Amino acid sequence: MKKIVLAGGSGFLGQVLARHFNEKGWDAVILTRGDDPKFAEGRPVQWDGETIGPWTSELNEADVLVNLCGKSVNCRYRRRNREAILQSRIRPTRVLAKSLRELENPPSVWLNASSATIYRHSFDTPMDETDGELGHGFSVEICRAWEDAFFEAELPATRRIALRTSMVLGHGNNSVFPILARIARCGMGGKLSHGNQMTSWIHERDFARAIEFAIDDEDIAGPLNLTAPAPVTNSVFMKTLRQSLRIPFGLPHIKPMLEIAAWIMRTETELTLKSRFAIPAKLLSHRFVFNYPFLDEAFENLTRRTPSQELPTEPALTLPRL
Ligand SMILES: NC(=O)c1ccc[n+]([C@@H]2O[C@H](COP(=O)([O-])OP(=O)(O)OC[C@H]3O[C@@H](n4cnc5c(N)ncnc54)[C@H](OP(=O)(O)O)[C@@H]3O)[C@@H](O)[C@H]2O)c1
């Protein structure tokens, strides 16, 4: 039986992956700080995300390590939150690197979360892994420090992949899709500000399939954009969501309104107003085929099934229309 260790696997993306690999007969281990884990998928093993402990034995002879740890960025970027966002990513990454250095048989592949927000604010230039320009500002600095911590250690036996993931659309807790769907159903699902900001996204099913693909393809290493090949403007994103929900209209949100709403909801407008224009050049050049390359198909799938409904094991393949 193959074994995958998911650090921070109790959250949205970890549960998507645990389910995907469990369905394939893998042993999925979740490293969690919780002492009473309530998540559905995976075998919980306790750790503190900071220090070496008995949990490291789970990594010896595991096939794959995926690290998804990180405090949610959906909060006000005050000094204390900024520090917590940074440390909750750097510390688990460093302690995992330290543990791999000490193991006799470390996993041959380690995939570490990062984010497509590492690229600059771009309206017209798509950002790929080779020519994409890194941006500036708090979120970008977090991603840079995160990737630096990931690649700094000498780990000759382990191939490393930094997952520059865009917004993952799925049903799980902490996913943005159920929140957006609720807003749209209330008639509030219009464009945000001018609506020209680009939105990169990926369906949860393709997120898991792309990770499996990267594990299997030994030539994939370094940064990897996990995002669908057809990003859209925010205006098209919200319109496509409304169409899939059969909602005829959505009130647009002007920028000052968004600032007030973000303050009330204890979040930041950067999450919705930054133009994220990442494309999956590396995945496509390695011939990965997306099941959901287009947003209308992704939303149709998500709105037509409830969270508890099983995803088909092998949905029909659709070739990207690029
Ligand atoms: N969801 C997306 O669309 C998306 C897009 C791009 C990048 N990402 C990144 O991908 C990662 C996973 O995303 P997600 O949506 O699954 O997040 P999530 O649901 O918030 O899960 C993250 C997990 O990290 C663990 N964690 C939090 N603070 C920690 C700390 N200080 N030390 C150790 N572990 C800690 C928690 O596990 P325990 O409490 O069980 O220990 C939590 O379940 C995050 O780093 C996120 O920034 C997500």
C-alpha cells in the first residue's frame, strides 16, 4: 500500500487530497495539532508543527509528503495576524525539512503549499512558472519566504514541488465556493469593483488529479502553477456563477462598499481585488488534461451536486480548448 503524509491535512485541501488518495487505496496520514480530530478522511497523527517528535516515524518509508499548513489569510492584516500567517507556514516547513534530513528512507517527493498570489498584479500578462514576474506586498513576501524555507534545505533524495495554487473551487469547509454561492443567491453576486481583475481558479477534482500527476511525473520539480488554463475576469467569474445558479441578476459592489464590508467581516479587500493571472504552463507542457478547464463546467458540476455526493472516480476527459 502506498502512503501519503498530509501535514495540515485536516483543512479544505488536505481533505480533498485524503479522499482522492484513499479512494485509490493509499494510506493517507494527517499530521494535525488537534487532540480530538473531527475530519472525515485520513488517519490522524498528532504533532505541533514546530518540533521533532514521534510523528516523524510516519515519514520514514512514506512515498509522498504534502505540506498544507498555514493560518487562514482570511483575516485583517494586523501585525499579530501577519506574524501568525508567516510563522504558521515557515515553522512547519522547516521542521518537516529537518525531519527528512534525519530519516533513513525519506519520501521521494515533497509537495509544499505556496500560492499563485506570488505573481504580480496583472491584468493583461499571463504568469507562468518560467517568465511570471513575482510581485510585491505582504502576501507576496509570505509566499517568497515560504518557498525559500521549502527549497533552502539540502535534500538530495527528495524531489520538491512548490504548489502555486490558485483559488480552489469545491464544497469543503474553508472553500470560497459555498460563500460565493450564498452571496449570489441573495442577489448580491455582482462584479467586485470594476470587475476587470483576473481570477485564476481550479476545480477541487483537478487540484487532486494534478497533484497525483506531478507525483507520478519524475520530471516535474520546482514551482508548479495549479490553476485551470482559462482564467477569467472577476466580472465573467461572477456572471458565470450566477448563470450556473440560475440567478438572473447580481448587485455590483463598488470599491468603498467592499472596503466597509471587508472591515465588518474582518478580512482584506486584497483577496478579491488583486488581479491574479496565473496559467498552468508546466502542467500543460507535461500533457496534463484538465477535467474542468472552463469555469462554466466547473460551476455546473459544483452547483449540481451536494457536498455529500460522491465525485465520479473518473469523470469524462475534456481536452482544453486553447
Ligand atoms: N484553499 C485555497 O483555495 C488555497 C489557494 C492557494 C493556496 N492555499 C494554501 O494551501 C494551504 C491549505 O489550504 P486550505 O484551504 O486547506 O487551508 P485550511 O483549510 O485553513 O487548512 C490549513 C491547515 O493548516 C493547519 N495549520 C494552521 N495553522 C498551523 C500552524 N501554526 N502550525 C501547523 N499547522 C497549522 C491546520 O491544521 P490543524 O489545525 O489540524 O493542525 C489547518 O487545517 C494553506 O497554506 C493555504 O494558504 C489554499
